[in-house]
Amino acid sequence: MTAYGQLQRRLLCLLLAISLTLAAAGCSNVPRRYVWMAERDVTLTALVASPEKYQGKLVLLGGTIIEEEANGEYLWLRLKNRPLDQDYTPHLPAELNGPEAGSYWVTVEKNKLPQTYQSWARMTVAVRVTGTTRFETEPVLALVYMRGWGSDGKHHGVWEHIDPNYVLGPPGGTKHPNLPSSWPGY
């Protein structure tokens, strides 16, 4: 093989390696900005045990919708916890009756989610901890990002809260910047 042929082969291999790296980085289940901002290794058990430690912070959880409630201007979704793996994909907890098998509430403004969200069998959520609970032990969290997977391989979807007046980051006070003072718990 000539020197020119070897150079072409090396360039092709380099371009293939770069393409695969970019494709792998772009196919994450959760956008990097949320992964970077989220508290590391937070589980539902840790959140229930020390909610004040995480108040106002972003966390990543997995779940499946078990209840839905429309209340005023908000939609409340009760999610059965599904721990996330290293790729931020939700799975059944190791113990079906253990502490990681609990549930939590996610709030979002009405009519903001895609219509297919009710078909999602499982989801990964980036949520802001509000510091309030329902039914004494179930944390209430404000939805920032949601990725859902349909049970039949269809109806996958993504939802992201986009507000040009809101810069995602740790809030200056203890109140969540997207929730009005009339919101339950404030």
C-alpha cells in the first residue's frame, strides 16, 4: 500500500472514531447540563431521610406514573420509584417492598407535557426538590426535564421546561423560582 493510501486509511479511521464519540455523547438519556447540575447519587431513600439536605437542588430519579391529579394550575403526577442505572435508565428496584420501592410526587403546569406522556411506561426525571411532602413521606418535586419510554417501543418522548426568564441553577432563597407563593407548601 502506498503512503497516500495509508494516510487515507488513517484519516478514515480517525473520522470514524470522532463520529462514534460524538454520537455516543449525543445519545444520552439525560442532557449533560442536567447531569452536571444534579446532586450525585441521590436515591429516593436519601431524599426521604434528609429532604432539607436537598431542598432547592436538582436531582435525577426514575419512575412510572401510578396516579395523576389536576389541582388548580398544576398537574400532580405520583411516580412509583424506579432506580436509575449508570445510563440514567429506570429499572425495577432490587427489593419490590424495600425503601427504594416508594413513590414521590412531581408537579408541572397543566397542559405543558406532551400528549403521549400517559403512554410512557417508565421515565427519567430531572426535578427540583421543593422541601414539601404529601402523605407524610412522599416528596413533592418540581419537574424540570422528563424523558419517557413507551412500553411497546412507541410513544417515546422528551419534555423540558423552557422559560427564558428562568436560569436553571441553585436558587438564591429557599423558594422554587417557578412556583407561585400560592402553591401548596409555601
